[in-house]
Amino acid sequence: MAKSTTQYICQSCGAVYAKWAGRCEGCGEWNTLTEESRTETPKALGGGPRGGRKIELVGLAGQSAAPPRMPTGISELDRVTGGGLVPGSALLVGGDPGIGKSTLLTQAAAALAGTGVSVAYISGEEAVAQVRLRAARLGLTDANVGLASATNLRDIAATLDDPNGPKVVIIDSIQTMYLDSLDSAPGSLSQVRACSHELIRLAKTRGFALFLVGHVTKEGSIAGPRVMEHMVDTVLYFEGERGHQFRILRAVKNRFGATDEIGVFEMTDGGLVEVANPSALFLAERRGNVSGSCVFAGMEGTRPVLVEIQALVATSGAGSPRRAVVGWDSGRLAMVLAVLEARCGLALAGNDVYLNVAGGLRIAEPAADLAVAAALMSSATGTPVPADVAVFGEIGLSGEVRPVSQADVRLKEAAKLGFAEALAPPRRKPRGGKAGATGKGDQSKTTEALRVREVGHLQDLVALFPVDALAQKAGEKADSGTKGSKDRAEAAGRQRDDG
Ligand code: TYD
Ligand code: MG
């Protein structure tokens, strides 16, 4: 007999504690420990026999065909899943409430039904009437989708455990499902884990593709269990900004395809519409041809994210110049300014400098250095960075541009979002090549539709802007007795050519 005392389980990572604490030592999250009964170790519906069968061990080589695929009929969804749904696989679709998960899956269900696949849509959040209302709004009432409103997993399992059952099952959402053998409330870690386990087991034995909808917390992980991400084959995030109509479906994990694929949709009155050319949508968010703006090809965890960096270099009034940074590290900005001055001869130190990462994102990566430098140069010289150029690279104290992680992922994302050119650090390669003049020479490479211009030194970036005018301006402003910026630029240039 198990002791029926209580225990505290982190709803984020699943760590178990005997005592409550404000912070989980396992994952560092706050307020994630909840009290659950100790007897509630998740158990599959029937339990199981004590004695096991012998399993057969086989060799690595063998005849295993590539998994068959069910195209969903929504090409952006197919792209993200790696070419369609795999029978017997489980997909977790995460996203903020109201972002459009139910809309996406209703449309996917209808599209799948249209290809002759039997689909079951089980909603635990909405009544049948509500789901029908959405379908009507989407113009999908004719689709042959089996619809139910249920939350008791025992009933759902009994329905799905059928050799002639549906080939695709959508559970909206996993946080509303419950197993009556557990005491915990729906949405608790025990419930979510046990229900997912049971549904995934059914998907494997009955061979249907399973969609599990999961809510996302403020911090961006799927509510409750990070554990769930390990249980499923594919994790998709459905993201978008409030007030913007675009939505991105992103594969964070995929056992059957690449994880750096994104699907782009637009939320309209008639539901989600696939966006064939995402760059058009994204560039519409920015003002083109404005100086002081530059697109940074960044990474957020495993996800590539392109963000706009805005800089304003203004003539300073009396007193010490102002520095204001939103969304980036002010120490890093000071470093970039210092390197621009010391290695490239550009004196911006006397100016007010403002830096802003558009959209409220906070960037922690040093990889943003080069994009920040480009935005600063753009503002200082009044020269817009072309709207189809993305930039990334870390700047060292001697002005060298260093390789950063995931360059390919960044480039792929930039290419995917329709950018034509990237300014990037040189590839890591055997030493010996001359790291000199940039430009159209052998340093330009092409990745798919994207032209990659390798920037080996901050001076190579500075050379892309009309610095002569800037240097003159600075020279005029500076007292004629002191050494002008132009001289310093030349000195720095000479110094570098020697090296
Ligand atoms: P929904 O799919 O219910 O979100 P989730 O399941 O992720 O919580 O979508 C809710 C939002 O989508 C709602 O605010 C209204 C909007 N919407 C449209 O703009 N157009 C549509 O055709 C539909 C069905 C929803
Ligand atoms: Mg919903």
C-alpha cells in the first residue's frame, strides 16, 4: 500500500518535493509547486500484468520504410510538420489563448476530411454549438468531421479504441481532459501527464495521428508540463502579436522533420489564410527606407527570430551625452561605440545615442552587435540600410567580427522571410585566407535565395556607409587644432592593412 500523504510537484518540470517551496530547484521557476496526492502515480487505464513477454532485439540495418504521410491540405502546416501527418504520431500545438489554435485545427480537420481522411474533433473547452458556430464562420459546415464535446478520458478512450476509428484525432485542449482514477483537477501535472500518456498510447496502437492542444504560460512554455514536450513526437507553437494579424506556426521539436521550418498565416474574418510570401507581411510592419533601422537575424532559444533594431544618433546638448537602451544591454552598446571609435575612427561618443529593439523583445545575444553597429552607422550617416538586408555577428574588442552559433538557421530564417542579403561573420574555416577587402569578390556566397556577404571586420561594415561625409562633419565640428576623425579613420585603416 502506498502512503497517502501529499507531495509537491513542479507543474513546469515535474520535479517532486516533500515540502512546498516558492521556487523549484529543478528548473528555477517560481510558484510552480502544487500539492498532489502521493498515491497518484499515473497509471494506464487497465494497469497491466506482472510478468512480461520477451522482446526481440533486432539489428540496426533493416527494412523500415519512411513513415507514410497524410498531407493536411494546408501547405504551411505540411511544411512545419515535415510533409504531412505521420500515422501513430502525437503533435502538441501550443499557443496563447485566443491566438487561433482551435481555428487552425478546425480548418485542418476540414481540409483533412476533404482529402477523404476520417477526422474526430473532441473539444473540452467549448460546447458542440460553439464549435459549430466557428465552423459556420469559417464556411466549413459541409466538412465531414466527427465532432464531440467531452472531457472524460475514459469515454474518449473507449470511443477511439476502435480499429475502424478516425485516422486523425484532435484534442482541444489537453488541459481540460481528466482521468476519473486521479483526484487532481484537470490541468494539473498528474492529469495532463496521465491523459497524454493514455491518448498517445492509443494513437500508437490504433495508428491515428493525434493533435493535442496545449496552453502556453506567460513564460512561453506549454502550461504545466515541460514533461509533455518529451512525450510527443512533434511540438508546434502558434505565435503572433496582439494587434497584428499575422500568426506563425513554428516547429520546436519534430521527430519526423526539420525544426527550423515556420508556417505563416494571416488571421482574417474568414479564418486563417496561408501567407505564401511572408516577407511582404513582415516588411509591411516596418517603415522602409528609414535611416537608423536594421534587421537583426537573431535566435530565441532554438527559434530564429528576426527583429528590427532602431538607433538614433543625435547631436548632444550641453552636459554629458545621453544613452538610452531598450531591449538590449547598455554595456554592450558602450562597447560597440568604443570599438567604432577606436578601431574605425568614428567618434560617436559625443552624441546622444538611443537604441531600441522594436516590438518589445529583449535580446541577450552578443550576435546582435553587428546589427546594432549597422543601425548606429545608418543613423549617423543618414543612410538607410536596404530593407531586404539582415545582419548578425559578434564584434570583438579589436573590431573583428566573430562567428556566432546557428548561422545557418539564421540565414535560413532570413531567406524564408524573404530577405535578399545577409551581412554575416566569416565562416569558421582553416586559417590562411586573406581577411581583407570585402565586397563582390570571393567573400560573397549564396545560400538559396539569400546572398551572404561576409564581414570580417567592423571596418568592412563601416565602409558600406558614406563615412567620409560623416568624418568631415565631425572634423568640421571638432576644433581644427585637434586631430580630425578622418585622420584617425585613415590611421586605423593603415594600422589594419599592416596587420
Ligand atoms: P481561437 O481559434 O478560438 O483561439 P484559441 O483556440 O487559440 O484560443 O481563435 C480565437 C480568435 O480568433 C478570436 O479572438 C477571434 C479570432 N477569429 C478570427 O479573427 N476570424 C475567424 O474566422 C475566427 C474563427 C476567429
Ligand atoms: Mg481554443
